[in-house]
Amino acid sequence: MIRAFLAVELSEALRAEMTSLQQELTRRMEPELTRGMRIAWAQPASIHLTLKFLGDMDEQVIDPLRLAVEQALGNQGAVMVPLERLGAFPRPDHPRVLWVGPSEQWERGAEAKRVAEIHGAIEQACDGLSFLHDTRPFSPHLTVARIKMGEGQVGLALAKSGLLGLSLSLGQLAVQAVVLMQSELTPTGSVYTKRWAVALAG
């Protein structure tokens, strides 16, 4: 058995932009940080766009899943997702996750629909192999940090940083291949191993 998920990888240039953003966030929030707050920053080398979390799966399913994903994505072309906004889940004043993603305007447009179609095609491919179906609407975002302690205080620091209202220009995430990533939990964090990649058309 392996623990795995389907994802889109970042380019090296985009990883560098994520590093710069984390450094800027740290610099702006530092005056407000106290001992009661704990922020776990995502390692840029490990940041990815998760399309579907698969959980524990039998290694014998690795190849059938690749074939199913190849068939599902056969007619899907590559899409560019602009990273223009910093947000927080579940809400900005009490964040547990900080993320970057496209603007609200982009999310109402044609490219967002294409990303949703890619996600839907992957869900269908996984349905055929008895993976649990995710019914939540898909929103492309990259996790920048997780708040471990002091969510309310971090929310205040975030508000004072001024970054939540700014329009960012981190570049674009190219959704041009889907990878099966194996995740191994270690004392120092998760270690990811790419098992296969399926390219989209164009």
C-alpha cells in the first residue's frame, strides 16, 4: 500500500516566487507575531496543486490508474492559472491555511471552467477504480502555510500586513501534466515521490 494523490507540479520559477512571497509575509507579519502563534510554512520544493487526494492505495492500482487518467484527459488541453491573490481558509480573521490562487474574476471565466472539467474528468477516472468521489467544487489554490496555534492573532497580523487586499503577480501555474505522487510521512515532514506523469494535449 502507498499513500498517494494526483497533482500538478510547479515550475522552478514559480517555486522561487513562492519563496519570495513567504519571506515577504514573514517580514510584514513579524512585528505582530507572539509566542502564542505558530505558523508552519510550506516547503517551496513540496508545494503542488492537489487535484485529488487518493489516500492509501494498492500498488497494483498504479498502472490501471495511469491508463484511466490518460483516457480521461485525452481531449483536455493545457490551462494556465494566474496566481494573483492571497487568501485564507476558513476565513481571513481566523485562518488555518494561507493560500495563493487566481482572482475571483478569473474563477468566473472560461479558463476556470476548463480546470473544473479537468478535475471532473479525473474524478470520473477514479470512480471507475472505486476511489471515494469528492463532491466539493474544485478551486485551484496552493497552500503557503498552515496555522498551528493562535489563529485569531495570525488573522490580526495578516490584516495589518496589508497583503490580503493586494493584487499579486506571482506568475502562472501551467496545468499541463497530472502526476501521481506518493507521500511518505517522516519525522521531518512528508517526502514526495513521483510515480508517473500524464501530459495534457497542447
